[in-house]
Amino acid sequence: MKKLINDPRAVVEESVDGFGLAHADLVEVHRDPLYVARRGGAVQGKVGLVSGGGSGHEPLHAGYVGQGMLDAAVPGPVFTSPTPDQILPATRAADGGVGVVHIVKNYTGDVLNFETAAELCEAEGIEVRTVLVNDDVAVEDSLYTAGRRGVAGTVLVEKIAGAAAERGESLDAVEAVARKVVANVRSMGLALAPGTVPHVGRPSFELEEGEIEVGIGIHGEPGRRRVGLEPADALTEHLLTPVVEDLGVRGGDKVLLFVNGMGGTPLSELYIVYRRAAQLLADRGAIVERSLVGNYTTSLEMQGCSVTVLRLDDELTTWWDAPVKTAALRWGV
């Protein structure tokens, strides 16, 4: 294992410290317990947004704390849920007096710990709504979830719900738009090579030479099948076809196409995947109105990518285009 780390047990704390120093104009890092909050504290009269989960998926979630997205993010250990003791103060820090939305990826640990934290918040008089993200079409059930996993589509939920909250929409309205995104977004990913969890010291799974995993989870969970390495266009079809079929994309539909890197794939290769995915959508008569390409929901240094499609309407497009100023997404400001 070769990594730019010190103590494998201190990776998350040291990484979050560095993140806070690099982006001190945007965020404040709280260390005991560990969470990241928007610089300047909660905006009074604005619905707060909180998300979090295991570390190793950077820039998810701390990279999306700031104007137009999250008010707080809670990093757990690598690939392990944060605790309620972290989520509770993060929710307090995000509370502007009109309620908070928890955006939670559908993994068992995340669901249980955010649920416990929400109950504690309610006991303190903070109204909390929870929105589960379950965009991964690859696996219906696994050891890690009850139902589909939350993966790269989480970024789109956080951006669009964050824009609605920033504009001053009500708690009901922010929750509703977040659920609307969840209902209209699907993803699927593949891995060419695994990542290595620092404190474990070995790859999270094994692939034979020339073999890839189609439908991989962002923690290295098994996918739909293992196949031999094929050209990028063929692999892109393996990802996009289940996504658009599950979503029911039809001719004339307007969509956002998001090609996400898993941490170890060059941007040049992600654009090759985007090129073919855009062609396939055009062949179906869909209109790609918005795009996003890059490493936005990673799995340490895993080589691979995911393809996400969000069906757009005028409302979702408006919220997507709204100004955002975070470490990982920034436009319009």
C-alpha cells in the first residue's frame, strides 16, 4: 500500500483538517465531535440541509458545504457511517429556525444513525425531514442496504434541494423537491480496479487480469456481473442502458447527464464515456440539456466510473442553474 498518509487511523481527521484550512472562507471544521459546517453558521429563516456518510468518497459530502448546497456535512470513518453524536450537533449548526432536511444515502448504517439523530433533534424542538437517496439501479438488495444504494445521484439531490433552500423555500417545498430529484435520477457504475482502505491495507476486492465489475457500489460492494474488459463505448452501453430503461427515458425527454469518476480514472477517459453516453441518449431522442463530468462521488482511488441520468423539467433546471459556491461545485457567484 502506497498512500500519502501518516497514521492510517488518523486519515479522516487529518484530511478534514486540511480541507478546513484550504477552504476556510467557506467552512468551519468542528473536531469533537467531527463535522463540517457552513462558515458563519446557520442562516436564520432558511431551511438547513445536512448530509454525511463514510469518508473516502470526497468531495462528497464536505465538498458541497456552502452557499446553495449543504449547511453541514458529517464525515464518518472510511466507508463507515458517522455516529448520531456527530449528526446531532451538525444538525443544530444547520438549523435556521425553520427546520432541517437530512439527505441520506440508502446504506443501513447511515439510515439508522441519521434516524437516531433525527429523533434526538426532534426532542430538542428541531423539525427534521429525512430524504433517502437510492439511485443505484445495479442492485436491489445487498448486505449493505434494504433496497437500492445511494450513489452519485446524491450530488444532484444536494445541489437542487440546496438551491431551493437558499432561495427561501419552505421545509415542505425543500423536502418535496429533494424527493422529486430522487424519483427522477438513476445511476450505475463499474470498476476496473479497486481502492484500498488505509487502515485495512489491502484492496477492498479482487479482479482477475482483464476483468471488470459492472454495477459496483461506492464501497466496493459486488455488482451485477463480472465481464472481460471491453472498449469504452461498449462499457458505457452496459451502464447507460439499465439506467435509461429503469428511468423510462423517452424521446423528447430533457435530461442532465452526469459521468462521475471513482477517484482513479483520468478525466480524458471520463469524457470518452460521456461522448458515448450522449450519443446513446440522442439515439433515444432524449435531449441532454445539462452535464457534469468529473470526480464528484469517489471510492478512494478506485479506477472506474458511473453514469447518472436525471430527468429534468423547468423547475429542476432552474434549481440546478441557481448559484452555488462550495469547494467542489461553483457557478453563478
